[in-house]
Amino acid sequence: MHATWFCKECQKKHWRSHKLDCRVRMSEEKWAPSWEGDRKPPFYTDNPELATCTGLEKQLWGETPAIDILELRKNEGVQWKQDLSLLFYEAADLRNVVKTVVNLPKSFERNMTVVIDNTDMHITSRNIIMLLAMLILENPVEAAEFVIRPVLTNMYKTARYSSDTAITIRTWTGGQAVLRLFLSKKDVVKLFSFLEVPFGLTADSAQEIRRSTVFWSKEVVDRVLLSQRGHWRHAAMHFRTTGILLPFGNSCDSFIYPNPTGWALPATADPLQGWDMLDILKTKNIGGATNDIYGRMFFHVRDMLADFHSRVANKVIEIHHASAEDLKWHVQPFKFDRIDTNTLGDMKYGGFSSVLVNMMPLLRSRTENKHATMLMLFIKAVEEMHWEDRHDKNVFEKEVRSMMKIVAPKTVQAAKGRMPREWNLKIYRMVDSLGLFRDRDYYFQQYMERWNFRDIAKVVEVKMKKRNTIVDEWPWRLKLASCTPEAQREFDIARASNCSGIERYVEWRWA
């Protein structure tokens, strides 16, 4: 039986081409990667980061699903009568900004200031372009599906210098929403350079550059496909081939201009990583293929952005391109009700102590707002501590036993009681999924002790919340603990979402 990809009318009209898409081998459940026949693991098995060693490695789509960093209903409450201010520090993209604004209660009518900062001008420029589209284009759906050219004309008209060192761009929607940019003249020149296609860069050459990254290794591509379900693999390959997020079957012929900002992502980058998979699956793929997961994501993100466009009234949005030290000077004496520090808490990205020292002074005091919180996301901490135990047979068997409580026993029976030596598909899938069954609390406790969380928190005079009130400590862990079809489905979706289940959110408040 083949999955339903297209409506009957579409199947009849374009059957000659559609039947090739519907019945490709990679869509079959029995599909296997190229290395499976060789009985040897792929080259990145001992170090998964080797799979992302090409490209500029900028996370422009996010590494984890979007979250609401405010959760007003659970904290201040829907009757909150004060203005709110949020800081997104080192925000690689706008997904958390969008979800936070969209999730505001309809009854909330106070003013809100959103400050977005990033030290990478490439990322800052992309965020500026997207927000200008949201504020300038009047139609919510058009804004959500914006193209750059209509934005450029308006941006040049609305830009004006406020000093020798900074530019402020103000755009009003309904006379209320304001976008302010705090950039040096040097940054402005760089911003405009991102809006011009480099001389000699054609659409074909741009595609060649992009594909040389996303298809640099068949083993890496197979790794991405292996995590997907059935026909989702074909949707994933279609997206990687075109580089354009559209419902499957939509023509890409009108996309003839190369992206001026280039291809700055690693080979494994996938826009699915930035949005909750369950929310995507709940979204109807309007008139499209039933199993087109990227089509569903297109409509999910479009709906979110259109809603954001409608909700952005009476919001002041500021974008800064500054270091932590400079940002404090830019915004003083302003204080924030929430600060999202992205993944900077991980030692790979800077370390939690420097983030505490630099960012906590910008958080409102408890007398001003007892719910004021700074969020840190640790995506490397558990793996960093587990690395020393990666060849420990007892640890391996404990994780396998935990897996067998949830996943169908046949999936892991091949490796029960021994470390994998003879590699086949079942063993690889099991090993690649063990992070979902890791002793998260144990390893994160080790991590906190190694990096002296308690002592540093005392020095900075802050406390780690005993129980998070904004986002779950382990938001992408498996929640069902029995071997049922529902638990198997949750496991399959977790694998497809690229979340390992060991991503840890920590919430800080003043002591």
C-alpha cells in the first residue's frame, strides 16, 4: 500500500511524473542507507558533530522547537496591568519572538518592548529584513510569504540617521508598531550589501553552492533521511534539492533570483528543527499531499507569522548588533521581565557564568516583578558528561533496558546485552536514539557540580528555580513510559524532530 501523496485530480493530471515521486524507494519502510550493506558504522558515529563540519554552521532556523518565553497565563496572569519588556540575547532567528507574541492572551493590551540582539551581522540582517516585511506589508498572508524586493524600496525610504554612530528605522503599522534599529554606519553598509546579489552570482551557481553543502556526503544525507518516517523522507529530499519551502508539487520556476545572503547553514540544517513537530502534524496541508511534512510546516509557519503580523500592534521592537557589554550601555537604565539567552550557557558557546554576570543586571528586580526570569538552554551539557561513559557496557545496557520499556522490543532485541560490533540498521537506529533514554538528571547534576553552579550563583546573588514556571526542564523528553502504539508514535516523532531529549532549560531569578 502506498501513502496518499496527492489529491485524485492532481494524480490524474500529472500521473506520469507523480508516480515517480509516490513510489520512490526511499519512501518505503524497508529503505536502508548505503552503509548498511557494508556492515560498518558511518564515519560520524563516534562524533556526530563531524556530520556538520561543512557550511558556515550558522543556525538560522534554530536547533530546537520554538518556545513562548513569557507564558503570561502561568506567571504574571492574564490580568497583568503593567507594560512588559523582553530581551532575546544572541537570537539566531525570530521563532521564539514570534511564538511569544502569538501566545499573548487576547485580553493583554499593555505595551510591550522586544529587544533582539546578535553579534553576527549576517543573522542580524536576516532578522531585520523579516521584521520590516512584517511591519511594512499590510496583508498578513502577504507579509508571511514576503519576498525581499517589496521590502527594499520601503526600507530605503524609511531609514534615517539619528547620529554619527547609530541608525534608527521607524515603521508604523496602524500608527502603533515601531521597529528601531541600533546599528553603526558600518553595520548599515553591511546590511545593504546583503540586499544586493553579488556580481556574477546566478541562480544556477547559487544552487550549486548550496547543494555542494547539503549533499557533501551521502552518509550525512542518509542520516537525515533515516530519522524520518516513510514518505517524509521524500519530502525531505525534495526540500534539500530545491532549497525552497513550499507544499510538495508547487512550482519553483518563479524563484529565479539567488539569495543575496548566501548559504550559511551546515549540511544537516533542517527547518523542521525550529518548530514543534506535534503542532506541525496538527496543521492541515491545504489542498496538498497528506504525507508532505514540509507542506504542513509551510502552512504552520505561515499561520504563525500571519498571526504575529496581526498581534504586533502596540509593540516596540528593537534590534541591536552589539556585544553583551555594549548592549548594557545601549539599553540602560532599561530592565527586562524576561531574558532569553539561547544556548550561551553551554561551555561551547561561552559558559553560564559569563552569561549570568553580563545579563542578570538587565533583569528586573523581584520588587518590580517577582516573575522576572532569565532562561538558559543547555543542549550539550548532558552529552559532555556522558562522553566519558560512552564505552561503558553497564551504562549502555541500562539505556537499552530503558528503551525496551517504551519501544517495540524487536527494535532493540538485536543489541540486548552487548555493545554493537556488527552494524546493521536496527542497531544503528537504536544507538542513534539512546539519548532519549539517557539518565538526564544524573548527568546534568554532574555538569552543575563540575562548573560550580551553586557557588557562582551565590556570588552573582541569583537562584536557579527549583521548578521551572515558563518552560519544562526537559521539554523534549519522552513522556509516555509504556510499550504501547502511542509510545512508539511519540518515539518516532521525537526521532523525526531531531530533538535528543537531553535539552535542558534552566530558569534563573534574583535571590
